[in-house]
Amino acid sequence: MLNKANIISDYFQPLLLFCLLTPFFFTCQIYAEDSENYIAREDSLPVIPDSIVSDTMRIKFLNKTAYDLIPGRNDLAIKYADSALTLSKNIEWPAGQGEALNNLGQALRYSGSLADAMRKHQKALEIFTEIRDEKNRIITFSNLGVVFTLLSRYPEGLQSFQKSLAHYEKLDDKEQVAKHCSYMGVLYGSMKENRNALQFFERSYALYRELDDSLNFAIQLGNSGLIYEEERNYLKALEYYQGAVKIFKLTSDLYNYSIFMGNTGYIYAKLNSYKKAEEYVLEALKIAEDIGDNLGVAYQKGTLGEIYFLAGKDNAESDRSMRMKFLKRSEKYLLIACEQFREIQSRDDEKKFRYILSDLYSEMEQYDKALNNYKTARELQDSVYSIKNKEIIAGLEIRRELDLRDKEIEILNKNVEFDSYVKTSLVIFSFLLLIITGGSIFFYRKTSRDNEELKANINKRKKVEKELKASRDELEKYKDHLENLVRARTEKLELEIEERKKTEAALSDAKEKAESSSRAKTTFLANMSHELRTPLVGILGYSSILSKEIQTEEYKEMAEGINRTGKRLLDTLGMVLDLSRIESDKYEINIVKIDAADMLKQIYYDFSGMASVKKINFSTHPPKEGMILYSDEIMLKTILENLVNNAIKFTHEGFVRVTAFKSQAEEFIFEIADSGIGIAEKDINTIFEEFKQLSEGTTKEFPGTGLGLSITKKFAGLLGAELKVQSKPGEGTRFRIIFCKEDGSGKEMPG
């Protein structure tokens, strides 16, 4: 199966981008200033009042109408904006053309035509730059920033938003600053720069609270919910989403209501409430279809497919027919969503659901399709997060930081200049007064003190000269003796130095040879693991296909045997590769928040089937009051999986029990106990050696490579944990992984 560890962190980033890029300058309620001349939600163009006689006034009326219809009726908004654009061209009025192009761009954006929207805004920017209309030029930069972000062109989006934000900060326009801070937070969130994203969201949140803007306050609630969802704090995310949904429903904001209904459904799926999740997402999908939000439709279909995928995996052991039913539904919706994202050129969203589709095919054991979708997702990811993009973004951030510093320095210089002048004058005056007063006192005292010191110094000098003469005579006596001692000691040291140099040279040669041998071994293991993994994936795929296609039972068993042994060999290669990474110090540790109860739940689902085959009583016991620690989730899970797998393998009957608890010393402890064959005391150290097993030879009862416990102990060491074992032959074995809070491993975060 494909390695899920490489893509899990990417799942929430596209969700953040899609849900946060909501404009802050509209509501979905359509209104008109003159109810007699304009009827909302009609398919015909509005009647232009007789009082509007000039062409420029007509263009302004059409542009105002188009703007009011966005995003509730994008089709009508496009018609009105087109009319304004045509009339502006006829009378050669650039300002009217630019405004009409911006309205067209916004309407096309909400319809999902991102590339067309970008071209309209770029044309509007050229017009406003040419006529030097700074106000509309800044508005166009904002529109372009939104479209660039939706198209995953982050450097251009960042540059556009920074220009708009700097302009509104200069004008002290709090509403526009709040909106653009939110835009910047969204953009940084889509690039996984969570710290920068949170800074901009908090600034935006504070400003909207100050402005008493309930609609945009609700949007910030949704933003906070997305961050909590990315941190896997699902209950907190659900609380924020539900608060946002209530406000959007009261304000009839169907666009945002659809988005956060879908988000709420996804959270219910993560909490295993699949029926409720399906209801929320289906309602969100219907609203998106009603308002013509193509991007929203694609996203809700993808979310629905992901929910069915999670439901199918959750039914893997209880009901296999129901599992396949959910997986087929998931495949249908995910394929539709990926195709729609490709049509509207939303690469980030397509990348996310391609990864999910790859996992789905792996779960269905369709490895060829899984591999193809994984490759497609990786290509999309590489196109979005290129090295060039990151270099440009870094440059823009540095430039913005320098501008802000220059402004701060300029303000400080002006404030300090006057204070410095006053302080300098006072200091000079005080200093002169002090010199005059102190000088008089100093010269008087100095004369008296010099006379007394002169007499004392004469007496001291006579005494010192007498002592020096006596010391000189004594030193002459020892001079010859010391020279002889130094000469003898020097000869002895020269001999010792020569011997030490020879010894150090020998040790250096031995060390270099040992390090060279270790590097050669590590490089050989890593290269062979990679070289063997590629053909093995092909063998697994072909053997899986053969086992399904061959009708003869004997050959079918052979194909399944090839698949089983291939998987075992692939696992072995994975352990060898992990070992080579550890020994070459290339294994990166990713510290995250881990819930011990969730970890034990995953272990139970992974090994309950294996234990039931051997008729062993397998159980997990999470802590009663909960246990949260901070560690590397993948490495900790690998440690537990290796120990549980060994416990089941070496237990013929009885029990295997996994427990998590806190000791009286506030240590976090995971314990794996079994009633298996046990280990003799003299062999306990041997089980942690690489490629060592207690049952050696080709006919040994328990096959394996002898790497599992070696890697387990090395992982525990990297995490700052202690691995202890107690065992007696015939009575079973008990392993403990102990996280010490003084180390920082397993330390609880406040709040």
C-alpha cells in the first residue's frame, strides 16, 4: 500500500484555502436603491430610470447593479457587467471599462471560471494604472490576490495583497485592513505557514470585533475552526463551525452557509458520526448547486466521497459487504470531484482528493490505480510548491519587513530628536558646574594628600629595596638547581610526546577505517532497500491481479503465496531502510500532540484480527482520566506495533494486553504484557541486537529478520523514552515504554 505518512499533513491545507477565501464586502441578499425601476432575481436587464439620460450615468447604474448581484446571481451579474463594458467602449470611457471588467472578474470567480476572472482583473489593472486611478487600482490588486490564491499562484497573490494592505494601513481604513489581514492569513495557511497565518487572523478578528461586524466575525469563527481542525482538535472545531453556521443562516449568507455546513459534516465524520456527516454535506451540496457555486459543488462532492471512504474503513471488520458499498460510493464521488477541479483549474483541491483516491484504491487492493493517482497528486503538489515560489515569497516577506522597520525608525527618530537636544543641553550645563566646583575641592585636597603620600612612599621604598636584596641572594642559590631540574624534565616530556603522537596516529587510522566501514554498510543497506522496493511493488501488484484472475485453485494459492511473501519482504526492506536512516542520522523527528486513547484505539483495530485468528484474548486499556503527550506519532506507533506484533507472534494461548497510564512520578507509560513463551534472563540483551533472534536457522519456529526490537529500542532512544523488559520462560513477557517529563518527552502543554 502507499505510504500515507507523506500525505496526511496535506489534507487540511486545501480545506483551509477553500473555506477562508470568502469576500468580506458583500452579503447574499439582493437589494436595489429604487424598487420601482429594479426587480431582484429577474432574468431580464433592469429598467433604466428616465431620469438617467447621460451615457456615463447609465454605465454607473449598470455597474452598480452588476456589483449588487454578485455572488447571488452570477449569470445576471455577467450580463449587466457586459452591457456596461460595451457602452463604456462605445463612448471611450476607461474608468467605466475598468469597473465593468472588475465586476466581470468577480462574477466569473464565483462561477468557478478562475482563469477568465484573472484575465479580466489584469485588464482592469492596466486601465486604472494608465489613467492613474489609485483607488480602483488598489481594489483590483485585492481581486487579483484572491484569484491568484485560488489558482495556487501564491507569490503573485502575496505581492498583490501586500500592496493593497500597505495602502489601507496608510489610510487607517480599519475595515479594509481587517479584510486584507484575513486574505493574508488564508494565503499563508494554504502555504502551511501557520504561525504567520494565525498572526494575520488574530489582527483581523480584533478589528472586526471593534467594528461590530457580525457577518465577518462569523467568518473569523470559521477560520478558527479550520485551524483547530488542522490541529485535530475536532470538538473545538465543531463548536466554532456551529457558531459560524448559525450567524450565516440568520444573515441569509448562502455561500458561506454552504461551505461551513460541509465543514461541520466533515468533523462529524472524523468523530465517527457518519450518518450525521452525510446529512450536513448533502445539504451543503444542494445549496452550492442552487447558487451556481461550481467550486463549492466540486468540493462538497469530494468531501462526501471522503466521508464514505472513512465509513468504509470503519466497517472493515464488522460488515464487509457494507464496507464495499461505502467504498464504491466513495470512488464515484471522488472521481467526479477530481474531474471538476481539473476543469476549473483548482490544482490544490484536486491534489488533496487525488491523495484520498489513492488511499481508497489501496484499501480496495487496486494498486495500479492507487499508484497512478498518487503520482498525479505528487505532480500537482510539485507544481504548486516549487522552489522558485518559495524563493519569491521569502524575498517579498523580507522586503515588507524592511519597509516596516524603516517606517518605525523614521517615527522614532522624529520623537527622539527634540528630547535628545534638551537632554544634551542639561547634561552640558550640569557637567560644567560640576567641573568648576569639583576642581577647586580637588586641587586643595590633592596638595595635602600628595605631601603625605610622598613621605609614606619614601619609607616603603627603603623597606622594599632591603627585601629585594635579600630575595636576590636567595634566588641565585636556587637558579642552578632549577635549571638542572628543567633540563631533565624537558628530555622526559619529549620522549612522552613522541610516544603519544604514535599512539594517536594509530587510533586515528583505526577510527577512520571503522567509520568508512560503517558508512559503506549504511549506504549499501539504503541503496539495496530502494532498489528492491521498486520491483517488489510490481510483484505485489501483478500477484494481486493473478490471484483475482486465475480460476484454478492450486495456481490461485500460489499467486496468493507470492503476494504474502512479497509483503513480508517489503516490510523487511522497510525496517532495513529505517535502520539505515537511524544509523546515518537522517531520521527526522516530527513532534505533535498525541492522545493515548486514540493511539490505543488504532492499535486495537490493527491487531484484533491477527489475535482472533490465534484465539488469543487481545485487549487495550486507555487511561481513565486521559493522557496527552507530545512526541513523534509515527515513531511511537511503530514502537507499539512492533511490541504488540511480537507479543501475539510468541503467544500460543492466553492473553495480550496493552495499557497506558501515568505513574506516581508523573511519567507517561505504555505497557505491553502477554502470556507467551517468555525470554530467559541471559537472552534479554540479545533480543535488541540487529539481525539477532533467539531461534536461529532456517527451520526456526518463529521466522523474522531480527530487526523489529532493534529498531524499537533505537526509536525509543530518539524520543527520549526508556524501554524496559521483564520476562520468564513459560510465564510471558512485559515491555514498558516510559516517557520522563523532565526530558521534555511526553510533556503536557498548558491550556
